[in-house]
Amino acid sequence: MEEINVKHLAKLSRLRFDEVSEAKMAHDMREIVGMVAKLPDFEETRLALDVNDRMELRKDEVGASLTREQVLSNAPKTEAGCVVVPKTVE
């Protein structure tokens, strides 16, 4: 299996952690990738539903939200209290 570059992924996702956490993250990610690699291939695009498994969803609940300052503190670029994103369409 190809080695996972945790430092690069952390940079892309704007995460910071120490060397111990980095090693644990690399181990966990290898475990996840290995688990996904073991999943069987499906020929059929529709899966049969199990009528005995109701798959109940959790109820939506209003919770604490982030302040504008917290949201903007993690943005790479801001202007006039808004997040600036790269132009993608002419």
C-alpha cells in the first residue's frame, strides 16, 4: 500500500498536530484505506433494502454555532467580513 502523506493532507485541510498525533493519524488512515480496499466490488448499482433494518435518522437539533470571528479565523483570505474564494467561472 502506498504511504499516506499526513503532513500534506494536514496542510491542505489546515490542521496542526504534534508528531505523536501525526503518527496516530497515519496509522488510522492506513487502517481506513485498508478497510475500504477490502470492500467487495458491486456489479449492481441498487442494493436490496432490509425491511427489518429501519435505519432511523437522528432528530435535527439546534446547537451552538461558530461566531463570525471563529469562521473567518480559519479562512485563508477574507475581505470586508467575508471569505474570499478563487474565481472559478469567467
